Amino acid sequence: MSGTRARAEVPTRLLVHALVREDGTVDAGELYEVAGILGMSDQQVRLCVKRLVAEGRFTHEGRGRKAVLRAVADAATGAVAPDVDHVRHAYRQDHGLAPWDGTWHLFAFAVPEARRAARDTLRDKLLRLGAAPVQGGLYASANPIEDLVEAEARHLGVLPAVTFLTSEDLRIGTLREPRELAASLWPLKEIAARYDRLSTLAESCLKEMNGTEDEGGGTEGAGHAREARREANGPCVPQAERLTMAVELAAEFTRAMDPDPLLPPELLPHPWPGSRARELAATCWSHLATPDPQNPKPEREPGSLPSLFSLYGDVLRPPPRLPAPPRRRHPK
């Protein structure tokens, strides 16, 4: 069944981090089984585990598939853990709860060469926050990130070299229409392509969990019979495959979300694939988090599920439909 669905690229190191359970352990048997589904060799996994232990990120107890890895620190954080504020803001945008007020937020800085490291760090922070370079030393954002930029500049000791300003009539050359400006400043085609891959993966996983993949053909009666079985018995996906889906979905979701500047919908092409991909990802995750009625194994012990499930279960959830708070306007 699982051989025909879409797959996501999952590095071995990320897989180990993703399978860290809530009690801080990784079951080696589970690790090797999921790795095999993803096409990884046992040797590949052993070498990765050896490196992680040598780096002091895990301790190793036991041998082979009966071994247990124990995270020295919160090994899942920073690997596949979602940026909660970033993801929740995206879902607010998808539900029309974060409209754009038409303000561009601009940041200019001239940090001397002697402080090159601080300058590079500030630039990288601006890019991570979704700002785009307009020209040398000038960056633009459609979101109000002033507080975060100021905190970083202050931490780096370069705040006096940073200028903050806002504009409602930004023009670059002959471009002044907001959607055209956004298309010229941000790589929207690349971002959209990542979301298309996420949608493809989520749809494929949903089809498999619903038992609808590769069931074409046959008589109308056979089709009704298959539907009746699905309604009576629910999905039947092995636990290792469900874990594999969760890891793949988290990896692809992170790959799509991390570089997304989360431009307001008013600045994006319509329809925007990010909204659909996030909706599909949330639906898929809800299915994965629901116990499989066909799983003959007894209920798992507390703490035995990967932390992945609680991390994503908390954040991949549509926000309540409340009116958005008024956005503060900067004095002109």
C-alpha cells in the first residue's frame, strides 16, 4: 500500500530527532523500522547514531534493535519542532484574521566593516523574519517586525546604526502596485513550489489512511463494498507507516514554512497554494493523531509517542474565528 504514495526527503539525523518520545528516548527498533520504510539502510542509521552519540546529543544503551537512545537535551527542538508563533500567524492569515493595513516596514543600516560579524548576523535575522533586500543595506517587510529587529540590533550593539521607517507608497523604479512589489522582492514561485510538494504529500497520506489509494477499477458493486468496509472498519495503516507519515509531514511542512515570509494574502497571487497546503497538513495531522481502530497493539504507555505528535497537534489547528485586534499604526 505505502509503496505507491508520495514520499518526502528525510535526512537520517532529522529522523532520529523526530522519533524522540515525550520521555526523551528513541526506541531503536522503531527507528530502524521507520528508516527502512524511508529507504535508509541499517548501516546508514548506525553511522548517524554513532555521530550523534559522539557529539554528546544522545546516550546509547543496549545493542541493535533492542537498544534505547536517550536525548541528553531536548533533541527534537530545532530539528523538526515548529516555530509556533510563525505557524499560528500563517493560520490566522488563512482565516482572514490578519489583514494587511497597507504599511510597508523598512529597515536601513550602515554597520562599519569592523563589525562585520554583527552586520551579517543582523542581515540574517532580517531574512529569517521575512524581510527582503531592496538594495544595499535596505530591507522591506510587509509585517510589523520592528520589535524583533530592534531587540536583535540592541543585543548586537548596533542599534544606533539602524533606521526604522514605514511607508504606504513604496515605489521601486516604476513598480508601486503592492502585489507587483511583492512579486519582485520575494521568490514567490519557489515558495509556492514547496507548498505544492506539501499538498501532494498530505493528499497522498490522506488517501492511504482513508483506504482510497489504488482502488480504481472493478464493478460498481465492488466499489460500494469497499466503501462499506471502510465505514465499518475505519483505516488500517500499520503503526510504523503512521509514524513514517508523521515524520515526512513534519519534514515537508518545515521545508515549506521556514523560508515563507508570510506575506499578507493581499500581496499574494490567488489562489495561493500555501493556504491549501496548510489546510491539508492540518487535516492529515488530525488523522495521524487519531488512534487507528484496526491497530491490534494495546494503547501505548504515557510518554511513548514521539514528541512530534504533541508539538504539531498543538499548532496545526485552525484558530478560533475571532475578530483581529486593531493593528497599531506607526506615527508618520
